[in-house]
Amino acid sequence: MELDLQDTFLHDEDQQSLHSPKVTYSVAHKRKNDKGQDEKIVTDQQAKEKEQAENIASLLMSNYDMKLYGEDDTSQPTSRTAPIIPIEATRKKKKRKRSQISICLTNCRYESIRKVASAFGMREVSEEEAWNFYWTDMSVSVERAKEMKRFQRINHFPGMLEICRKDLLARNLNRMQKIYPKEYNFFPKTWCLPADFGEALNYSKSRKNKTFIIKPECGSQGRGIYLTKSLKDIKPTDKLICQVYLSKPYLVDGYKFDIRVYTLITSCDPLRIFVYNEGLVRFATSRYADPNVNNTTNVFMHLTNYALNKHSRTYVYDSEAGSKRKISTLNKILLSQGVDLDRLWHAIDQVIVKTIISAWPILKHSYHACFPSHDMVHACFEILGFDILLDHKLHPYILEVNHSPSFHTDTQLDREVKEGLLTDTFTMLNIWQCDKRRVLEEDRKRIRDRLLQTNKFADFTPTEDKEPEKSPWQTQIQWEETHLGNYRRVYPVGEQYASLFQQPSGSLYTGTASSRARGDCTRIQREEFQQTKAKAEALKKPSQSKSTKETEKKPGEEGSTTTTSVTVASTATAVDKAAKAKARLEKEQKRKEKEERDKKLSGKTSLVSASQAAPVENIKPPYVLCSFEPDPIVEKEERERVNLLAQRDFLIRSYGMLEQIYLVMKKMGTLRPEDERKYGVYGRLSVVSNSPKTAVKKIKTDNQMPKTVEITLAEDPFAERPVQKIDTKTSTAPHQNLN
């Protein structure tokens, strides 16, 4: 190899010498003509020689590499059996394998999601690992959202409860109806109780033929829902949702039904909404009749929830004519009845988009507050279940929005609809878009550069050579448009909804504040109602009323004012005058009975005690036991209890029990962080106890106490307790030292 290198070097020198006569000739000619330019010519010649040397070095290195890898022209095979491998291919590093996508299903109870995820090659992991997707049946907390990495995605948007809770949905739709009355006319008149109880009661009085449906504010699966003709039966203190019942729904074969429309939101800024073409149609199991006094309790007639109707004896399991069918089956029925399906589904799409737009300001604000660093993929996506009801004129009305629709696959119909929905959802999300390893490496590099305070600028390259790269958002949008599956895009579509985004900035917060104000007013009314009720109950007992009059005539007795203040504080502003008088009487009675017992125990004469007990018996009313009222606090007993507690606290601290327990638990490693913060002073005191100076000082002040005990008492911030009334003689000297 060395001989080959020498040959190539000599060969290159011979080639360079062919051009050297011209150079020497030109230099000699210039020296004859102009001797003043000798230095300039020498420098030019040195630069050329340097350039030639660099060319020779690069040529030698290339020849060396070719010899080293055995890939020069002479070493390549000429037969067709072995392919010719180019030089660049051998130098390239092996491509990394695409990392496996992981999904966390710790808080997911649906096996259909696990099945579809495994079909996509996802690996199920726990919460502690670096997952790519997190699927949960619960809403997303702010803490969970802020802990997410840039490559991680979760199946809920923070703030989506604004339309998924019945009370918040009603508040947002009522607010938008005041701003856009013609656009938001697709939901029945709704009140949030108890804040709007007065308004709902006035409406029911003016329209006595109306039927109302009552729902819990955050219930599901039809639990707690009932119909009523009169709102007087509702307690004004319950938190409920009251709606006008749609008494004339569209019927199929005489049965009421609603439509579960699955909606996918892939991003909130920009807002992108897709509706799945297939869904579920849920029928009631009893033939519908107008609501009256006799049938309002029949939930199988008026409610269409699957969780309720599946327990009915008349529930039919049939995909074509059963109690649960596909949307495609309903479309065939409506088409046979001459219904314009395009117009109907366009109206349903408008209802869905307008409902989401009502909560869009909160969605956008919450997303940017929780995910400020997500620049590779959208951090959230969500599948919502919209429950749509058609009236007799085929106008769609929204009933509720489910943020975690059921993915149970009890029947073949459920498997076909829900597994197809999940498959198209994961396909549209482009789960391989973001490389987890690359993002983690970038984050580590960013942290390292920040710690080292390095500011490395990118090398300058002309703008003409750079090709414009697509942003991750453009890539995701292009992917969604080409992988819709059975979805259809309902937003964005033109400028149809542009005016709805121009909501007044204060309308959202004004509506919330007014709702809270109405709630506070209702709470005050409820407290007044409870006070009136308590007065009425007190007046029913004549013995208690007489006792209240007698106690009101005796003001200024010892202990009455203090004990009354304790009772008032414990009953939290809901006690009236009769209740106060009753409590005052019972306290006086207890106090006097206690004094009588003490005098008997102390050895006093029974005559004195009888003379003091006689007036008590004269005014003592029949004692009534009530387990719902607290026992009166006697001042003397309370004083004794406080003294005994102080004595016990002093003895525990003097023996060093807390310090020993703390040190043992710390040595065993069973201390909780809150315990260490609360009792950490004992760990510091144990270190101080080893110093001889402080121990000598304490021994001089009081020789009766041990070293560690004296130091603990001197340094313990909790040692200054009101222990001035301890009866033991041994505790007086240390107490003086403490003060």
C-alpha cells in the first residue's frame, strides 16, 4: 500500500511539473522587466504551491479510503452474480427503526379500545412510563395536562366540561341565545335550579299545560331523570336542571327515539370538527303517548337511554327493527318516508358546530394555558357523543353532550359501529407523525444549552438553496383530508360561522357572575326558609316557649354570654331567638347541676346544696333529649378540660416522648413529608442536645430535670402553652424556666 501511495504521489508531481515551465518562464520574464514586483510574485507562487499541496493531500486521502475499503476500480467484481456496492452506501449509518407507539389505558375500562390499539401495534404501558397516547374515561385535570411532554397526546380537552355538564351546557347556550337568538334556537327552554327557580316557577304558572323534565346537573345514563307537571313538587334547595319537555317528537313505528352522533375534534386552535357518518339510534321500549298524570312515571316511554331500556321486558335485539339500530338504517326509513336527508343532516351538523363554538373561548384559553410547548403535534383530541332529538317537524334539538361516550360492545351492532369509529379515529390522528426519540433528544439539548449558556447560531445558508418546509400543522391537516375514512368534515366550511366567533368579551364572565349572584340569592332565601321553619317548630312546644320567657327576664348571669356566643358560632347563623333561649336555659341547668355535684364531692353540707337546687327545680322545665343538637358547653368544665390538656401536654414534652417517637420513625423511614415538616424541630433539637455548653446551663438552672428534657423545653416553640393552673408541685419550677 505504501508503494502505491508513493507511485500516486510521484505521478501527481509529474503532472504538476508539466505546467511549471510556464510559471518559471513568466517569473523570469517579469524579473527582467520589473524587479520591484518580486515580492508579489513570490507570494502568488507560494499560494499556488499551497493549493497544489492541498489537492495532492485530498487525492491521497481519497485513494487511501478506496484502498482501505477495497472499493477502487480494480477491486470491483465484473460478474453479474455479485452486485456492485457504491461507496456512499457503505458509509451511511443504519436507519433507526421506528419506535413503537405506546398508549396508557390505566383509567380506561373498555376492551374495544385495547383491541383497536393493539391492532395498530400500540404497546400498553403504565402512567409512569413515557407514553405517546393517554386514553381516560375521566376529564383532564390541569396538573395532568401541565406534566405532558411535547410528543404526548390525551383524549380530552381541558375545559370541555363547559358543554358536557348539563348545567354548564344550559348556561352557555342561554348566553349565546341572548346574543344570537335566531342561530341558537335548537335546544328546549332550560333553567338551572336553584338559581333560576323563581323564573321557572313563574313560567310554569303561566303555562299550566306544559310538562317539565328534571335532570341532575351532572348525571349520566338516565339516572335521576323524571317528568312532572308542577314545579311545586321540587325542593327549592336541590341542584337540578329543569327543561320544557318536547311533547311532540318524531316517531318511528310509534316509538320515540334519539340519535347518538359521534363527533371528533382534532384541534381547537385552529378548530377542526369531524362527524362520523355511522352512529346509534336508540328507541324507547313503550309506544309513545302524550304525557299526562298517568304515564309521566313510565321511563320506558319517555326516556330513550340504553342503560334504562335494556332492563325492559319489551327490549328487542335486532339491527333492523330492534330497540337499537344504526344511523344508516334510520336513513333508509326516513328516505322511504320522503325526508330530505341532506337537509336534515346539514341541520344536525349546524347544531353540533354551534354548540362547540359556544365553549370555544374557554377551550382555546385552557389549551394554550396548559400546553404552551406543544409544537410538534396537537396535545388533545376528543370523541364526543351528541344526543339529538327530532321533533314532529324534523327540527333537531340537542339534549346533552357526552364527553366519554360508552364504548362497550355488547352486541354485534355495537362492535361494527364503535370499532370502526375507533379505527378511523386512530388513522386520522396520524399516530406516527411525531418521533418520540427526536423530541426527547431536542429537549435534552435545549436544557443542556440553557444550563451551559451556549448560544449557537445556525450556519448561514442562502435562502435560495433552502426549500420551504411544511409545518407540523400543515402536515396534520393534509393527512386528515386524505384519511377521512367514514368521517366528514363539518368545520371549517367557508365563512358560515365566522360571525359566531365574535362574541362579546364580557358576555361569558358576565353570565357566570350573574349565575353565581342568583345562586347566592337563592342560598340566602334557603337560609331564611330554614329559620322560619325552626321558629314554627319552636312555637309548637309550649314548655320551651315558657322557659324562653323566664330566661329572658334574667340577664347578666355568669357564663351566659360566653356560652351563648359558642352556641351561635357552632350553629352558623341559622339559630333564631327561640333556639337561643332554649340553649341558654339548658346551659344554666347544666351549670347549676355541675356546681351541686362539686359541692357534694367536696364535703359541703347537703343543706346548702339543697337550698341552691330548690330554685332550679322550681323553674326547671321538662328536659327534652335531642340527638341532633350539640350539648351545651359549661364554662367551668371547659376550663378544667383545658387545664388537664395543658398538664398532659407538659408531661408528654417533659418526658421527651415526641422527640423519641420522631427519631425512631425517621430512623425506620416511615415519616411522611407532612410529618417531617410539622415535627422536624425535634430532629434539630436532638443535634443541639449533644452540645455540652447548653446542657451545663440547663443543669445549673434546674438540677431536677434531665439534659435533653431541659433543652427540648427551652428550644421547643410549642412549649409556651397556658399551663399556669397545673396543680402538681413538680411542674412549677420548669414552667418558670420556660417563661
